[in-house]
Amino acid sequence: QKEVEQNSGPLSVPEGAIASLNCTYSDRGSQSFFWYRQYSGKSPELIMSIYSNGDKEDGRFTAQLNKASQYVSLLIRDSQPSDSATYLCAVNTNTGNQFYFGTGTSLTVIP
Amino acid sequence: GAVVSQHPSWVICKSGTSVKIECRSLDFQATTMFWYRQFPKQSLMLMATSNEGSKATYEQGVEKDKFLINHASLTLSTLTVTSAHPEDSSFYICSARVGGGTQYFGPGTRLTVL
């Protein structure tokens, strides 16, 4: 079992819709969770971090964490074509020194 | 936010030569730096983890004698690809982390070996 799992997609949504990206992790004691966005040919950039159960909102982005279900998600409201990218979920494990990335979900927002 | 730079951003070299890539944390001290490699349309692949002043920890299958990592200070790590071959052509990305927290990525270095 991989430490962090994501559906590779591709996920396509129409412009203006909500895009929902999901991630599960295996280490129940994980403490820190991150979403990165990677445009083709570029390096990943941090979108959000979340540490506590519940929702965290930043502009059009909302991260949701459910530690009991070992599940973290990213919602993108009012999706724009510029949101088309690969989204990487990352988890910092309980030991603090292991940082695992999912394989990423490719999102396409259709104008 | 924290800024990580890489130099060079793009390099072309002849087969058999060595290439050094620098990674710098510009506005923070990084306790740990990571080196990744990414082939087209593939996922990030962690190559090694380095802590300042100690030897790097390489992932399984990564040749430590081929990919030399030096983490001389809390703001600088270097990756040297020795005796590069065409199959080493890839996108090399570093990241830096403060404590056990967020990783911040550099912009990447695209290496082409002829």
C-alpha cells in the first residue's frame, strides 16, 4: 500500500464548476497535509496546508481533512482554465521526517 | 512565502561530463533539502534527502556515486551529476524544509545530455 494515494485522473470540469480532488493516506499518525499545484514543465507550488480536522478556506480553494477516515481533499470553486494542472497531495508522517507525495491528479478545466 | 532558487535553470552538456546544480533557500534556513527528478508526464521521484553537515540519504536505486549531494550550509545544497549520459536527461527539482514543516520547491533545472 502506498503512503499517499490519489486518483490520477484526468479529471475534467467545466469552467465555473467545483473541482473536487481527493487523497488518502496510510499513516494514521500523520500530522501535516499539503496540496501543491504543478503546471506542465514547472515545479510544484504550495497551494494550502492543513493540520486540523475540518475545513480550511483560502480564496477559491478549500482543503478538507478527516483524520478518522485518513482522507484529505481539495475543492476548487469557480474553476478557471488557469486551474488546469496536476495537483499533488503530500503528507508529513508522524515521525516528522518522512514527507510523501501522491502521484498527482491531472485537472482540466474546460472553457 | 519562502523562496527557493536553483541554478542553472537549463543546462545542456555532452555525454561524460559532470554538471553541478545549486539549490538555495533565499529567505530562510533550511534544515533539510530534498532532490527530486521528474521525467516527462511522470510523477516526482525523490532521489535523496540531505541535512546540513551530514551525508545525504539516497533512495533505493539512486546511485550515490553518480549523484553527489553536498549540503554545506543551511541555505545551500548542490547536486552534481557525474559522467552524465543521455538517460540522465530530466527535470531536477530541489526543495527545502524548515523543521518538520512545509517543503518549498525551487523552479527546477532542466538537464539535457547529448
